[in-house]
Amino acid sequence: MNKEAPLSIAERDFILNALREGVRLDGRQPDELRPLNVSFGDEYGHVKVQLGKTSLIVRISSEVTKPRDDRPFDGPFTIAMELTSMGSPAWSDGRQGDLEQYVTHVLDRVIRHSNALDTESLCILKGVSCWSIRADVHVIDYDGNLIDAACIAIMTGLQHFRRPDAVVKDGQVVVYGLDEREPVPLNITHKPLSITFQTFDEGKLVILDANRKEEQASEGDVVIGINNAGDVCFLSKFSGAPVDAIVFVSKSSVALEKVKEINGIIDKALQSDLAKRTEKGLAEESKAENDR
Amino acid sequence: MTTPLILLPSDNVPSDHLPSNTSAPLRLGPGLRLLSEQQSSTPSPGHVINASRAGLLSTDPKRNAVSILSFPNHRYIPTTNDLVIAQVHHSSAEYFHCMVTPQTPHALLAQLAFEGATKKTRPVLKQGDLVYARVLSIGVSAGAEVELTCVNPATGKAEQGGLGPLTGGMVFDVSTGLAARLTRASSSKAEYEDGVAGLVVLDELGTKLEGIGGFEIAVGRNGKVWVDCSNAGDSAIRATVAIGRCLHAVDESNLSPAEQRKLVSRTLREMEV
């Protein structure tokens, strides 16, 4: 089936009429995000993001591989996302739907192609070995706006992740374990995030962070990928009803504001997690007994 | 009242938890099966009643009924006589094919199963229309089709007001547990001070919204609540959204009657109804 159940006529009409009055189903303003919660697992790069009822887990992992022959200085960075039936009963395992293809494409553009992760810094020894970074996205619950939630989760994961330290000794690559040497954070060049707008009424009504029902009722979407400095790195209007050019201009500034807000939340979460970890690390170091 | 009893599938219901009224037949709710009836001369015959779902055992001595309260977030499984809100998917020569829950086979609703419907006067329902219907039968074997109806098949009349197509309004998705509580709260009259099953949210909304024309509500056991405030004129949409937000808030957090009243006033104030 691989398709969400369609909305009923009553729901579709009601959502549109309510938006014309400036009312959203959960009482939010058109430019208001749902509550965002970012939490971390025990290991580095294990992030759980909840945006309203949409929730997903991202795991960042690294391994040493051989770089591609045509790019001897670059380490590969891949984003793997699979929509399984765990996230929504409408998705079936193993078959790629339109939504999955679309979300993967946007994530690739916003995060990978904008060089948010400096892949050259992953090189250990030219043409011989480099770090390969992989981000696995697991959707736990789906209530609309998968793109933004996944973007937030991956960017947080990349900032949270620490890879083992590696050095080159006499032409040999030596990788130190996490307990031998302080692990190294990844080199993040900038922090782009995507902001998705849904348009209604031939582009006259534009809302941010739609939930599943609003997404289904909408006529088209506009995705803006932007970083804290205001550099737009991605802009898309793939399908649906036409949208005025002025919407792109005015919504870019809204997107910038939101990206700053979200990055603020992420930074706060990262700092408090880091503080917790160092506290725990110091407590463990100062213990008199050890495992032996 | 005895202590709550939690049953797992295949557990037997202990006979001392059954209502002791013998004048009326014992009614079994969904999730319970009668395995055998032992011959006995004692006034209360020993039924062996088996649970097929996990949940809390609940008895109603007045109606001589026993049923299982499943946990609130389980997926809806059609049971005969449940009222559901179905969405028409497509129609064929004799049936409307309706969705009761997404991603499950469609349920059938006969085109003549409406009050006063004949071949000429039957309602014309398009894809995406909503119907408030009763589950007529659920079939026996696996893969059997669920059949819905909007009339009592014996009399040909709508037995309970409101069955039939739903026009306008809005549907809110709630958990199946809340849908069951809402149904119970509306079926039994307000003889309890704190509402049935601790739910006062609808009563409170009813009194608060009476001034603007009240609202219509239909609760489907499949976790859908249809709300229409079209009498309210200009504030219809805001009132409907307010009702939906109250229902979601009650669903998500376990609110006491006093907190529910507070929630209703606060939400109505926020929505400026």
C-alpha cells in the first residue's frame, strides 16, 4: 500500500477554512514550531529528536575505509534513511515510497552537498585510508514534517559525535580506542537546517512545521535550507500549486529566524549533555577503586 | 468493589468476579469468550469465560455485563455493535467500501442500509465522505469482511439517533481508550457526580458552549470523534478547534475532573470563543 490513508472531505475543508481564519488545529500560529525536544543516548552520536509527535533516532557511526580513487583526500559521508512500518502503518518494509525518496534527496542536498561536514578532514592517509561517516535515521513515530526533524537530528548527531583518534606512524595507521585517547569531534563547517512550509489556497496561506493532517491537506510545499549566517544552501518547490516569488523572499527571513532558534535549542542540549559527561568522567576518574 | 483484576489472553475469568445477578443473561463484552457452561444445580451457574485480549476486567452489575478494558492505545479491532466513523473509499453496485481503520481491508456498507433508503432514494456518497455506522457483523474466518449498517436490520429504522452520513464538521483522532470512555460517558446518564469514567470534559464544554449554539458530536469506537459547531456562526471554527484541543489534552494526560474543567476554560479563553 505504501500510502497514507487519504483525508476525508470534511477534514480537508475544515483545515482550509480554519487556516483562512488564521487558526491551526493545535492552536499554533502559522509561523510557530511544535515543541522540540533533543536528547542523547549513552554513546556519542546517538540522538533522539521529538518534534511534536514526530520522533526519530539518529545514530552516527564511523569506520576506517579506503577513499575513492578519484577523491583521495575525501572521506565518504552517507545518510541512510529507511521508512519502516515502525514509523507509520502506511509504510511497508523494503519498498521505497515517494516520501522516502523525497526526504532522502532533500537531506542529501541540505546537509551533504552544502558541505556541512568537512569531508577532507576525514582523510587519515592520502589515498590509503580515511574515516567513513554514516548517519542512520530511524523514524519512530510520524506526524508530519519528516524533513525538518531528520535534518535537526542529523545535524545534532554530527555535532555530538566523537570519532576515535587516529595517527600515522611510519606509514602505518594507528587507531586509538575511546579509552586510550580523547575522541575527536567532527569538523563541522556550518550548521544548515531545512525549514519546510506548506502552502494552501494557491500560495496565499503559508504555514510552518505542518503536522500529518495539515501536510495531507496542503497544496504544495516549499523547503528552504539555510544556516545561521543566512546563507541559503537549498531551495525547492517541487510540485503542487504555484507560489508567488515574494513568498520565498519573506519566508527566507522567517526560516533564518527559526534556524537560529532551533540551533539555539541544539546548542543548549549539546552543552548540558557535555557537562553531564565531563562530570561523570571526572567522578569515574577520581574513584579509588578500579575494575581490575 | 473488588480490587482491579488484570487478565492476559487465555486467562480464565474467576467466577467470583462475575456479577451475581441470575435473572438476566450475562452479557460478554469484546475480548471475552464463553468456552463452556458447566451443568450445576447451584443458583449461579459456573461459566468458564476466557479472555482473548489483555486488559482490566470490568463488570457492570446493573446491566449484568462483563467486559475487558484494553489499554488505551491499542489498535481498533471491529466488534459487532460498535459505533464507528467510517470514511467512504469507493462505491460499487451494491456497497460503499469504507475505511474504518487505515491500512486494513475495507468494510462494506450496503447502499440500502440507511433509514428509509430505497433504490431511488439512497444517499449518494462520494469518496472521502464520512458515515456514522454500526458494525453489523465481523465475519468468522480470517479475511472475512466487516459489514456496517446505519439501520437496525430487523426494523429498517435507525435505532439510535445520528446514524448516517456526517456532513461538515471536523474529525479528530483520539486513542481507542478515550473513544471507549467517551461512549460510556454519553450512553449512561449523569448519575455520577464526577462523570462516568472520570470524564467531565464534554459536559463542561456543553455547558460552556451552550450560549453560542452548542455542538454536535459523534464518537466512533475506531478512535475518531466528529465535532460540528455549525450553529455557532462566526466562532464555529474556533469552537471546533477548541473542542479538538480539549479532547487531545485529555487523551494525552490523565486529568482529574477539576483539571478538565480548568482545561476547558483555559482553552476556550485561548481560542477566544
